[in-house]
Amino acid sequence: MIRPFPRSAVPRRLRLLLLLAPLHACERGPAVPAPAAAPYLDPSRPVDARVADLMSRMTLDEKLGQMAMVERTALPGDRAADLAAHGLGAVMSGGGSAPEPNTAAAWAEMYDDFQRAALGGRLRVPVLYAVDAIHGHNNVRGATIFPHNVGLGATRDPELLRRIGEATAAEIAGTGVDWTFAPCLCVARNERWGRSYESFGEDPEIAVSLATAVTGLQGARIGGSASSVLATAKHFLGDGGTTGGVDQGDTRLGEAELRRIHLPPFAEAVKRDVGAVMVSYSSWNGVPMHGHRYLVTDVLKGELGFRGIVLSDWGGIDRLDGAPHFSAADVRDAVNAGIDMVMVPVAYADFLEKLRAGVDSGAVPQERIDDAVRRILTRKFQLGLFERPFADRSLTATVGSAEHRALAREAVRRSLVLLRNDGVLPLRRTARVFVAGRHADDVGLQSGGWTLTWQGAAGDVTPGTTILAGIRAAVEGGGSVTHAPDGRGAAGHDVAVVVVGEGPYAEYAGDRTDELGLDPPDAVVLDRVRASGVPTVVVLVSGRPVVVTDRLPAWSALVAAWFPGTEGAGVADVLFGDHPPRGKLPVSWPRSAAQLPLNVGDPGYDPLFPYGFGLTYP
Ligand code: GLC
């Protein structure tokens, strides 16, 4: 049973951080405005020349400000001026942090307000705005919500991922936002991990092939089109390999195994000039990634030649010394390890003060600062922010468009994996269909975590089509659909479709230490339907395999639907045979939780369904 995450903790988390909000300003640069004809403002000049000219004009404090990313709630209206005063490099929305009303137009207004504040600075350096758009622009009500990565991994379709990235980028850019913390290129090795669904699968080959998502989001070249946004490969390195699948835990591997399993997707993302790389909360053999100079600087920047922004995770530098809140040592060690921008996310004056002290004392070399700022400004110039700083309202209408929803529906179809079928599928459109299960008529449950809020929630959280609505639309002629979430009344129907699975969750709230079985209420519904004797099709909505070994023989069919997102009609497209199932398991399906971790290639590998398994129709 997933422990329902105390949602009150999320506001508390932000409230706690707000208490640390800046209590004093830092030095301001000289008041001399930049000359309008300054070379850095001339778009005909090469980016590196513009960067060099701008940096030559910046004070140390103006450079340091660029290295801070701040949550939007730390800059309420009256403090937005701090953007210019501190020369902050970026603003972000944490999961669910949205303007009210939460509409695409309101996001674009909010973005422009922050940008106007930033451009009030002496050198008029625009600010970057970043969000977790990890399965569509999922913070925005009305946006298209695509299947989560585990489902997209089942498609094994690089071109589909590029198209999804392209559509998502248009919706992101239509709200002004410049940067998404996606794709997660994590390789989940133990399904107990609460972030397994953010992984494309257990073998790095899938994440390498689906890194086309980066090109979809950025386009062939960063800034090459109005809808180009910065992508982020995350979380570097080994976040999916922790012992026991514990989120933010320790990945205990030799270097050869770490490189074989977890590094290839990042190498591919770097080849695609990914805008940023986010560092993992996890550790490698006991050393926290946020302080890991060898992997962040020598391997990522040196060996792989990464030229973009290395970004910390949310408060990720705080824990380097084991104590809460970041110390001067944490700031020093994280920046010296190679982190270029710190997701503070609230106490930015304190962060800048400690970073300034580190530079003044020589603990943080000036060259390190210049490398970080050069990377940040390079991405800003490449995006065209100095020429086009405000939201492109011509793209706002793409948010939740029929075209994008059709693409998401196609992705749902392609993500489904048919694990068992005694011939009951495909269903006849004229059948008398009984539909049960709490996930059948719930857009929130079918979308999972990172949907409108950080943890996600059941209910009509955003416009979409439920799996039940898709089934209703597919039945015709003498057919009928009876919906009873509790499973009572199945007798007399031709077939029962029971839609059950996991509730929404994100990050550590999704870690499971139990037997990975069905939730008890779902088991009751399944027992009730089974007692009716009606052939049962089980549709499993989950972020990972669920242990169903004992129940499987009683089912006529089993479909893994993962977290399909807003376009639930894609499930009916397959159930009724408009499109055959084509998904292949991106993860091994265990017989029991005792087998975990269970990955293809393991000695004695004996899953219930193997990696790559998936049936189709005759
Ligand atoms: C979270 C996640 C990271 C996300 C970031 C900003 O803690 O680890 O994936 O991008 O914070 O929301």
C-alpha cells in the first residue's frame, strides 16, 4: 500500500524554506546603464564574443547572481525587483507551483512580469524560467499530459519521443517558460524506487535511444525555433541504481558497472547538446553526487565534453555536510565540484553571500565562477532571450491542442503492453461491457504523480478523457457499458474490464518496501468480479510492475497501461482492436518482490514476464 504522502508537507517544505528568505541585500553593481550599442547586445556577433563582452562588464556580484535559481514563491510581487538587484540567473516552479488562475495565459503573464523585472537590471540580462514538464507541461491546467516515461519506454520508438518533445516544447514556450527539467535519463534497476516510472527502463539501451526527447524539446539547435526550450538530462549519476531502490540513496557499484549501466544515456544527451544536466541527490559509494568533482567535472565536463549548465537539484547542496541548510562549506564544495547553477531555492541572499565569501577567500577560484557564468550566459544567448525575452503568445494556443492530444493518444496506444490474452481481446463493439475499478473513471489516477501538483491526486485534476469514457465511445450497436467502481453487478455481461493499480506519487513518497502487490481495495473489486464468472480483462494503471502472479490464471487478459496521462481513449483503441498492442516491457516483471532487484542479464533470471515481452493480436 502506498503511504499517502502528507501533502501538508509540501507547503510546509516551502514555508520552512521561505523562513530562510533573504533578510539583507548584497552589494549592487555600479549604477551605470549598459550602452545600447554594446557588442553583447548585437545578435549578429558570435555567441562566444557576446558572452565575453558581457562578462567583461559584469561585477563579481552580478556574475554570482547568475548562479542562483530561485523558486517563484521566494519572489512574490514586491520582491520580484530582487531579480535585478541580485542579477538572479533563473526562476523556477517547483511541482505544482502555479499562478492563480492556473491557465496558460496566466503563466505567460507571470513569466513576462518576472522577465520585465530582470531586464530592469543594469546590464539588462534576461532571466531563465524552468519547470518540471516531465510528461507534458504538467503544471499547467489544460495542458496535454503524455504517458510517463516507463510507458514511453515500452514503445521503443525514438521518433515518437522526438515528436512528444517537440509538442511539449511548444506548450512550454507558449507559457513563456524557457527550460524543462526533463528528460529523466535515469536507469531504474529496482522497482521499489518511487521514481521508477520516470525511467524509460532497466536497460540503458532504451534511454540512449529515446534521448531523442532532447532533440524534440530543443530542436536541431538550441534557439533554432520559437518553441525551442532547454532540456535537462537528469539525475547525474546513478540515481536509479541505489541499494534497495531507496530514493536519494547510495549507489554501490564499481566504476566499470556505473559507466556501463548509468553513463550511456548522458553521453547521448551530451552528443545532442542537451542544455543542462541536473545532479542527483544520490551518492556513489558513499560520496554525494553534489560534491563529486571527479564525475561532474572530470567525466561529465571533461571526458564527455559537456558545454551546458550543471544544475543542482532542489536544495541538493544543503546535505553535503550532513547538516540541514547549506553551509559555506557546502556552497564551496558544490561549486568547486563543477555545479554551475544552484537550485537554492529560497534563501538566495544567504547563498550569494556565502558564495561571495568563498571567492573573496580564494576557496572558490575566479576561474570556476567564470566557467559557470560563461555556460549560463551561453545558453541565454543561444535561446535568443536577449532578442526575444517575452512569452511568444502565438504558441499559447498549442497548450492542450487537439493535435497534441491526438499525439498523446497515439503514445498511449503504443505504450500498452499485452501480458496475457486467452482470446477475449480484442473486444467486440457490440459487447455488453461491465467496467469496474477505481482507476476506470479518474484522470488524476491515470496521470500519476507530477500532474498539476507534485504528488498528483485523484479526481478531475485537468481536462482529459478517462479510460471509461474511451470505452463508452468505442461501444456501438447493441453494445452497452455498465460502470460500477466497486465491481458489484457484473453477472450477465459479456466481459468485465477492471481498471486498478497504484495511486499517484512522486520521488521518495513512492518508494515501496512492501510486497509490491495490489492495493487491498482493488483486490476486493477483483474478487467480486471474479465471483460473477464473467471473463475479466484487467487493465493495470501503475508506475511499475505489480505482483499479480497468484491472480493471473483467473484473468482472461492483462494489459499494463502504466500512467497513460489525459488521453485515456488510447486504452480503448487497443482493447477494441482499432490498433493492436505493440508495447514491449521496458522492465522485468517479477514473480514476487523477493526477486528484486531483477534485471535482464541477471544470473538465474526468472521473471513472470521478461524484459522485452509483449503480446499482440493474431
Ligand atoms: C525534485 C526532483 C527533481 C526536480 C526538482 C525540481 O526534488 O529531484 O527531479 O526537477 O526537484 O522540482
